[in-house]
Amino acid sequence: MMGPAHSISGAAAWLSLGAISAGLGHPMPWPTIVVGALICAGAALAPDLDHKAATISRAFGPISRGLCEIIDKLSFAAYKRTRKPGDPVRQGGHRTLTHTWLWAVLMGAAASGVALVGGRWAVLVILFVHAVLAVEGLLWRQARVSSDVLVWLLGATSAWVLADALDSTASGKGWLFTQPDQQYLWIGIPIVLGSIVHCLGDALTMSGCPVLWPIPIGRRRWYPIGTPKPMRFRAGSKVEVKVLTPIFFAIGGVGAAGALLFG
């Protein structure tokens, strides 16, 4: 899928999780709902860091473009070293390593670890990165005609305000993990969720997504999981724009209502 649909589905997934969590007796304070939705919307773009033309590869100028080159080579190397006889020969790393459940879990664990050690300042950096991505995804029309500096300023301002709101709410920064030494440990959850939602979204498209790697399926280790081929669509098609995107908006609205009303 394209960036806007990925970001909207990421935010919708977190808001839905908020409603479920409230129903299970672990309601999210409003800063946790907003911060998590923002991070999840940004994280839903992150797996495409292996693609030069992706939104995330352009979001931070030379830094993200350079990182894209590294991730693409790393992903391609992982593909070549672990492919089985049934896996086709590839020329690049797009939709390989970063489009797997293992990568999602590792990125979430790394973010939780950094937030746990670095506290508010680490959370501020994580929030800034994902806020910029969320702006690029959710407000892509405006971002395309704006300068990168303005998008970065908006991301930095949003990150500062939300990090302050989260930090001033003990139950917000300590949501789910209640011990004082576990504050912000939950920050990795929206990153894992956003990455997984991205993979599931790509699984609906023509190429599918090898989300189960490194679990082998038959003669393939990079098996492209997906819906039956007649049900798949091309990225950016009318099915994505006219059908799925409104559905994601509706799911997000229902999730937000549930999270706020029952929280």
C-alpha cells in the first residue's frame, strides 16, 4: 500500500487497541492514546526504509537516504544468505527483512530499551522521528508542497508538547507497566504494531509480504503471505483509496470513541 493508507491503518490499529485495553481493565490516559497513535502511524511507514522512493526514505533528507542504502543492502544480504531453493533470485532488498515479524519485534524492543534507559529525552527523540513520519503519511498532500524544515518543525513541536503531557501524567508514561523503573516500557508496542500493520497491508497487494520469515514454508523461507490472488490489488489503486482508506478511518473513529469513553 501507499504511505497514507499505511499511516491511517497504523493509527486506527492503536486506537482500536486502546478500546480493547479499556475493555480489559487497562485504560489508556489520553496522552498515551494520542502518543501511541502518532507513533503507530509513523511506524507504519518504517518498513519501507528499504525502498529509495518511499516516504520514509525522503523524510529526513540525506540522513534517511543514506540509511535507506544501508538497510537495502542489509536486507538483500539477509535474503541471499537465508533463501531456500524455492525463493526467487532478487536484485534488491525491498519487502524482505524489514517486512517481517522478527524485524518488527526487534525494532520495538530496541525502542523500549532506549526509552527505559534514556527516559523523557529518549522518548522525545522517538516521538520526533515518528511525528515527522506521521505528518508525511497522514498529511501527505500538505507535506509534499511544504518544505522539509516546516515538517520537521511541526514534528518537533508536536513531540515536545506530547512528551511533556505524557511525562506529567504518571499513569500515562507508566501505562501497562506500573513500576517506577518500567516507565515508558510500552513505547515499543506501537512500533511493533505499526510495523505489523504495514506488513499486513502489503499482504493485500499483488506481491504479498514475507511477514513470517524466518519460518520456512515448503521450499521457501521468504514466502509472500497474502490473500487469494483474485482479491489482491495494486498499491495506490481505487480499492486502496476508495474502499480501504475509508474503512481504516471508520475503524480508527470507533476505536478512539471506545478508548476515550470507556477509559
